[in-house]
Amino acid sequence: MQQWQETDPDGPSEADIARFSSEYKTCPSCREEVYDQAEFCTACNHAFMPQDEAKGLPLWVFITAGFLLLSLIAVGFAI
Ligand SMILES: [Zn+2]
């Protein structure tokens, strides 16, 4: 009866547990750490975006990076 952890096909494998339980994201509203899979913040009920951002970089990253690049270029010309 002690081998259920390794032989139970219905139970989550250790790899799955490690994969899902180790992913956290920081709530942009209250800075609380919540599970990456959570749809709402457990602390302030902030609604997170759909899980698209888990698959790739969200659009705002590129927009922010673009602004940052433009700012650096502007500063470079200003000096
Ligand atoms: Zn929150």
C-alpha cells in the first residue's frame, strides 16, 4: 500500500506537481503572489487576463519595450 504514489495512474506525477505548483505570478493590483493558474487574485479579487500570457509574451511587453527603446534613442540624441 506504500507504492500508490508511484503506481497510481490517476494521481498527478511529481513532475506535474512541481510544474504547476511552482508557477506563481504577482498580482498587479496588490503585489500578492498567487497561483499562475488562478483567474482571480486570492487577496483582492483582481481578475487576471486569460491564460494567453502563459504561452507567450503579452502585447504590453512589446509596447513597453518599444517605448523604452525610443526613450533610449531620444536620450542618446539629446546628450
Ligand atoms: Zn491582488
